Amino acid sequence: MNDRVKSLNTEVNLVTAGTSHVGMNSYGKIMVGDHAFEFYDDRNPNNYIQIPWEEVQLVIASVYFKGKWIPRYGFQVKGHKSLLNFSSKDPKKVLRAIRVYIEPNRIVRSLTFFQVIKRGLTSMFAKKQK
């Protein structure tokens, strides 16, 4: 059985090498097109991820050193609580291609380490005061 997966895209804007951090890391190709963000594993053709643009709530990018380094970005999808994380050789190029299909106000920076700690401490003290 050599059933190839059919792409959701009719027009492709960007194809680049990337890594999926969903479950075990897998290396493959990232494709940004007119209908979806797609990831295809190099080794296993049955291991793929297709995220239609209508299902994307937020695109969250980890930004360090004032935007000079973006190690990974993730998609918050309707119906899922966890992020679908990816990384690529040139993440700025991928995020610019995504910005064509997702409104810029839905592409956000992730919280920094200290913001997460501060948020946890403030919620902990708020619970104690109730």
C-alpha cells in the first residue's frame, strides 16, 4: 500500500526543512500554503500533520534576544489544549509566510520564563487570600 497523503493546499508559498515537536521529534518538510500549514515526515509518509487555517486560534512564537532568535513556534488549534510545536532553519521566513493567511494580531510571543514564574506566584498568593 503506497497511499500518499493528499495536500490540502492548491498553492504553496513556502517549503522548508523543519522539525515537529509533537510527541517524539520528527524531521521533515514544512509547507505553508493557501489552505493549511503542513508537516510531512521524511522517514514515515504516514506521519504528517495538516492544520487548516480555519482551525488555528493562535500562532505562538518563542522570541529571544529582541527577535534575533526564534527557536520554535506553535499552533493553538480549536479543540486542542496543547500546542503543536515546530521549528525550522529560518523561522522568520515561515512566520512571514503564515502572516499572509493568519491575522497579525493572532501571531503572538510566548511568555518569558520570568513571566511564567510571576504569573504562578501571583495566582498562588491570590488563592491563599480567598
